[in-house]
Amino acid sequence: LPFQPERKHGPPECALEGNDFSVRLAATVLDHAETTSLVKEMYSRRGYSTDGIVSMPRRENTITLDAHDSEKIMGTLTVRLDSRQTGLLADTLYADEINEFRAKGRSVCEVSKLAVDPRFGSKELMASLFQLAYLYASVINRVTDAVIEVNPRHAGFYKRMLGFQEIGELRTCPRVNAPADFLHVELAYMTRQISLQRGRSNCTVEKSLYPYFLS
């Protein structure tokens, strides 16, 4: 990814810099506390339970990304790689669906704890979070498939903007005490869409986040 010579918003570890924000890896206890606070705030606004949301330090198979400016956190998401030791959070409800990928030798990750302050929820910011998540999963760790549990009210966003498809029936997620749809996307599909659409955010009306991705 291109780095600008002078960083406007963040410390040297930031990985991507936009016009009004930077995206970085949450690495410190304070970073994780801030991302957890944002997740709790955004979830509570939607009426979700936040009792099961705790701040956790970085694990070998998990990264948390946050978008921020010089003063505040604006958005966050977490990517968790599948492992024999810990599995995925989605195994609680959708182990059968995930095991179908495992049985075929596919490598799976899940996206969780996505929260964006609506005051700053631009397509550029969302695309930046998802592009770094894609790079971590697909390019660095050779993941083939991504899954996500989402409230049915938001499922259309992931289908329309990123090409996710529903693969599991509606169930209740105990972590937030809310209904959940189970969605999936092949990262090879994301690779193709990035190649076709990236950098075209000035053309027509976009119904996708991919035009906001970098090459």
C-alpha cells in the first residue's frame, strides 16, 4: 500500500492513510480498550447485549484494526483465523456449516466486532478496514473463505457491498442476545472484484465497496 511521506493522523505503525483517517493494527492495551468501548457503544445503541464483549489482547490468530484520526477512534473490526485449538466464535451456532469448509481443506476466517461511528461511516473508511482485513487473511495467511454473523437488518449491506451470501439459517447469537444470519464470501471472489473495480470510486453510483479499494 502507498504510504504518504508525512502522516497526518496516526503513529508510525498505521498501515493505511485516508483523507480524514488512518487505519492501524490495535497493538496496545489502550488500543484494545478503545476498540472495545466503541463496539459496546454501537451495539448498545442497537439494543444488543454487551455483557459478553470484553477487551482482549492480540492473539496469534486474531487481529483488531481501528480507524482513527488524531483525536478519536472512528471504526473497528476484528479478524480471527480458524485454528484447531480455539476454532471460531461462529462455531457456537454454525459449526456444521463451517465444518463443511474444513472437510474440503478450505481455510476459514471470521470477521467480528465491526463497529463504525455513524458520524464517520464513509465508504472509504469501511473499504479501508475491509481491505486490510482481506490482506491479512488472503495475502498473508492464505485464507480461502470468510464468514460473518450479522443481524438480519444489516445482512443486505454485506451482500450488496462485498458479495457475501447467506449460508446458515436465522438463529439467536448468545454473545449479543440478538438474531444472526450467517454469511460467507470466497476470498478469490474478493480478489477478482478488487482487480476489476478498485480505484473507480469517481465513476457512476457505486453499489459496492470495491471501487474504494486500492490496487
